[in-house]
Amino acid sequence: MVSRHDARAVCLVLAACLAGGCTSLGERIAQPHSIKLIDADVLAQMESTAGVEPGRFRTPDGVTLAYNMVAPAARGMTYTVSRDSGSMKTAFRFGEAAGAVPAAGTIVFLHGWGLDASSMLPWALALSELGYRGIAVDLRNHGSSSRAPAGFGTREARDIAALVEHLQSDGRLPPPVHLFGVSYGAATALFAEPLLRDRISGVVAMESYANANDGIRSFIAEAQADRDEGVHASWMRAYARWRYDSLAVERGLRDAGHQLGLDMDAVDVRAVLATTATCTLLLHGADDRYVPAAAAHSLADASPLVHYRELPDENHLSLPLRIDWLARPVAAWLAQAARGECEPLRLPPDPLVDGGPSRFAANDGATPVADAQAKPDIHSSAVAAPSRSTEAATDASAVPR
């Protein structure tokens, strides 16, 4: 998961690189790097409180994958979201494992481009309260995993398939097993399905691109787009637009493909979706500018096993934040998928329609509800030693439309 503020930081880094502060555009595309959204010391405290178990695995291709395991348990997690005049704030709190919860299966979480496994920690914690063991993986070239040629979902899918097979053989992935990916991680999950279809029961793909080159083009265009973020950011984006026009972007794509030995135009998830044998849920924000929803529409009718849900008030940066609204319905959908019931996602009305706040809490009822008394945001992350509870928050500025 990524806050609006931190996602904007990722995009500003890209804009700076486009403006000449990093390697060539082709190298930047071919050799992605990640940033951590949470201070290392705070993250270590959070993982210690939650009882996160780290692991490493070397794939047959020689890629070392780092991952974190979150056991299902009652930790008293609460997650609060509010939106006001286009801005969004999130906060979550949890403590040490305080009791067992009925086992529901395992979810392998796959993060977006430029992030790492810790960005999926709030999702893993929320769904652990509902009985799911979470495995949050650093994809190759991200986090603590090793450097290797990027595949924009294709090579990464082989890594994930090898990891799942390894953990299943060790008895560490209680069935049913599901994949849950965001953006780059969503494409990885979709490419992994043919490799794991006899081992997994469901796939949740949030904000996947349909084609790698098209996804990169739209991401660069949005990273270059001008918006009210201060003089320095506006100058940086303007210079990036001047230096990398459409012809320069196409050269960068060709250069990246050459470096990777990869036909980027052929990296297309539509073909794998058309032959899927696994219940698949596609989620997309109608206001997504990084991966426009129009591109995702081509995925919607790929197979009777694929169900597409477009959320009208969300975009590429806000949709992964909607744990308050989506956690319980997604968990219910995964339970149906495990029974072989490929049904559309059932969602209650959006509790943020009137601004919220809205809250997910482990001991709440079956659906999220607006909560006017929700805990206010804490503007710095902290661990309260006596109860070993952890609080973290983001204070996001205006979400672009």
C-alpha cells in the first residue's frame, strides 16, 4: 500500500530522472529501483510488534527473493481513512498478536513498481485479522531482493511461482492460496496464474496494465504532467517534458527492451487472462491517470472467470488505500473463489461519499461504516512500549484527478 504523499514522491523521483538527474531513460526503465515508504527504524518496530517473520529464497534462476510472513491473528487492528476537498488521510493501529482467528488460507502480496513488500503491510495485517496468512514479497530489483533482468511481470511471475512451490512443499502456505497484486505486482500475479493454476484458488489484480509498453508510456506522461506542487516540482516536470518528448520516450522503450532482451510490446496480460483457469478479480479506479481505466476495459471480458470492478471516485494512488472499504468484501470474494464460485465483488456503498471518515476494525461488523468518532491521524509513527501497539499515519495532499 502507498499513501498519496509517498506515491507522489515516487513520481517526482521519476520526473527528476527524466530531467537528467539519473541514468538514461532506457536504463531507468530496464533497471528499476525501490524506495521505502516507512523509516527503517519505525518499520522494524512495526514488524516486531506484529510478529512479522522474514525469509529468503533463491529461485532456480538464481534470484534471491526476500519476503515477510504475517501470521493470522487478532491484533486489534484499526485502519481509518478520510477525504476532504480532494485530500486523503489514512491511519492504522495494531498491537501484538492477542489471540487466534479461524484460518482462512494464504495470500501472497505483490507490490507496485518502485516500492517494496512493506507497502503491502497494512493489507496483510488487515486480512490477517480475517484469518489469512500473508506473504509479502520484494519483487526482483526491489527491496532486499537481488538484482536481475526485469520482466515487467513475466520473469517476476516465474520467481513467484518458484517461491509458492517452495513454501507449499515446506507446508508453510496453508490452503487455499491466493495472489494479490497492485499495479506492477498485479501484472505479475496475472502472469503467474498459468504457472500456479493447480496451486492457487484466486487472483486479485488491482490497477494492472494491459500492455507493458503502453503502461510505461502512460506512467511517464502522468509523471511529466504539470500540477500545483510548487515551483521546483513544476520546473522539473517542464524540463522533463522538453527533454523527453514522445520520440525520446519511444527510443527509451526500445533501448530498455534491447537491454532486457525482451519484446516489451509482447508483454501483454490479455493473452494470459483469456486462458485463465482461476477466479480473477480486477479492480481499477475510474480516475486512474497512470494506468487509465480505458486500457483496463480490454481485460474485463477476457474470460467468464474474470470479474472487473471499476470504482468511480478512485485513482491509481488512492485505490490501494481503501482498506476500510475493500478488505472485508475482498476477503469474502476470496472465500467464494476458494469454493470455485467465480462471482462479482459485492460492495456496500462507499462510506467516503460524504467525506468520511471510514474505518476498518477487526471487531466491527460485516461491512465498513462511516465513523464520525474515528481516531484522528497521528502525524508521526510511534510504538507505545507498555501495550506494544503501533500507530502509523499519512497526511496526504490533494489527490490528482
